[in-house]
Amino acid sequence: MSQSEYWMVRGERHIAATYGRYPLVAVRGEGCFLYDANGKEYLDFLAGVAVNNLGHCHPKVVEALKNQAERLLHCSNYFHIPQQIELAEMLCKESFGDRVFFCNSGAEANEAAIKLARRYSKEKYGETRFEVITALASFHGRTLGTISATGQEKMRQGFTPVVPGFNYVPFGDIEALREAVGPGTCAVLLEPVQGEGGVNLPPEGYLKAVRELCDRMGLVLIFDEVQVGIGRTGTLFAYEQEGVEPDIMTLAKALAGGPPIGAMVAREEVATGFVPGTHGSTFGGNPLVTAAGVATLQAIAEENILQNCREMGAYLGEKLAALKARYPFVKELRGRGLIWGMELDFEGGDIVKTALSRGLLINCTAGRVLRFLPPLIVSREEIDLAMAILDGIFKEL
């Protein structure tokens, strides 16, 4: 029995069966590469599902974790935490926001955003305002509240009744959104780019029209940037590319370079909806993860990460377009920065498995969309290697 088989057998006995896991036992990572228990190397174009934007074990993040672990791992949010304060200051300086609430995941950040939008709206407009409009094909998390917000029926199967007060409209359809707004609407929650839904980009001018609608109707605009924030699209936040600012933004995944963290960033006026006792998190924003978050944002600023993302994103797009031109079963390409989706005319799960067997990690979302999420430090040579593996698989098809 190999080392990988040994761990997989042990895991199958006691780990909850919530994932369809691939036969890879990850034990080490460096840069754009992941290594399994047998010593096999994988080029990681999934990056922990957009978590490892700086690659695996970025030296600055590792150093920050080591230093903080020797001083203070955790203390209560009843006290002031310097690392948390510093990270909040950095996020507000770089964004539209004035206040930050820290938690542990994207789902928790979205829960906080929904709660804040409801409470702020009820305080300002009265008890009847509580409904939130989201988009079909969206994904906002797996808690009971966030599957209720998610515009995919399959996510709610087996968990009904879900939380009431959510309406869904087609992503990119401003007329449908206008028609959905009613007297009970308090907020609109959208991903600037839909990730899990198939890497869907908004039509030109759509998000500006949404902002104008929210301003006119007194609605809170929430952008879920859990997957596309922290540089993934080529700017620190995806909304920057649309010239539109939300009232609330949610972040997680790449914010600390690997350790679990979530954040909700809000404008001052909207943030007044929370007062002591209305929301909280035991572990949210503890010294360890916020020290890593500070190091992550410093690395992005100091190492030209965003420029590399834009340049390598364009290069990856060109390479994917070349594959599309050669293989008629590739229907469409969609992407921005270093998040790309390649839509096929058949299910893509087998391609993901074959790629893994050949040392390339990608995934398939929305059934037929191969999704590419390499670390933002990826090089031309690494992109060439990934495309050569994919081309080899396509040739056999």
C-alpha cells in the first residue's frame, strides 16, 4: 500500500462524506506546485479554489504566521487586537469601505452582509424591508442562510424549508432586476463575476445600472468578492474594473494567503446597522489569521502581483483561445485576470480526472465549464506546461 492509499483508507473511515474527493493526498506545496504523499508533483491551476493567490507557502505569509504563533495565537474579540486593526485599516484604505467585520469564511461574511443589510434597512425604513434579490447561477455559501441566497436550486435540495426573503433574477438582466424590486426589498447581492456558476461576466454597464437602481430605490448593494477579490481579476477588488462601488463587500478565500478568514467591508452609514451584541464571531479576526492577512496584502503591493495577474491572465486567455480554435467541442471562453472558464459541449468531469493523473489540477463547475484559477504568481512557462497537458488530453478526444 502506498502512502497515499494509506491515508485515503484512514480518511474513508472517519471523515464525513461531503466531498467527492480525488485520489490525491496533499502533503506539501511550494509556489504553483502541490505534492502528494507519494512525492508526485502537480501543477496547481485550482489554487485551493482561489485561496492560494500568492502560491503555496508564500515566504512572507509563512514568516508572519511563525512570528505571530510565538507571541499570541488567539484572544477574545472583547479585547483590541493590533493585527486585526491593521488589516482593517489596509482594507479600508484600498477600498470604498469604512468598517470591517472579520469572520472565518466566505459563507460567514455573506451571512454578516445579509444580516447587516436587513438590520440597517429595518432601522431606516421599517420592519417590512427584509427581502434580498440575488442572481440565478450565483453561489454565496453553504450555511442555511447562504444556500437560501444562492441562485441554484440544487444547493437547497434536502435542506428545505430554507430562509425566506430571497428572490432570484437572471444575472446581467437589468430589466428583470427592476421588475423584481418591491416594497419589501432591502438589498441586491451579486458576484461581480460569477465563479461557481461558470465564470460568468456581467454585460457592459450592468453593474452601473444596478448601482443606479439601488440608489434610486434606497437599496443596499452587496458585492460578493469571496472568489474574485484580493487580486484574482487583475485589480485588488473586482468592482474596481466596473467603476462601481457597493455599500457592502464580502471577502475570504485569498485574504490571508491560506489560513481561514472572512471579512465584510461596509460604508460607515450602512455599518451603523450593527451595534454591540448584534453580531459576532469567536475566532473572527484573531491575531494569527489577521497577521497573515497583513502579510498577504503587503506582498501583493510589494511584488507586482496585480501586474503579473493582468499579464499572465491575458497570456492564459490567448493560450485557451488557441485551444478553442483547434477543438470544436470548446463552445466558449470567459475570463478576466486569472479566473477563466472554458465551456465544453459535454460534461467536463472526466477531463479533470485525466488532467490530475497527468499532474495538472483544474476543476469543472456548472457541469461543463473547466475552470482555471492558477496562483497570481504563475509564469509563462507554467502556463505553457498546463496548456500542453490540456492539449494532449484534447487530442485524444
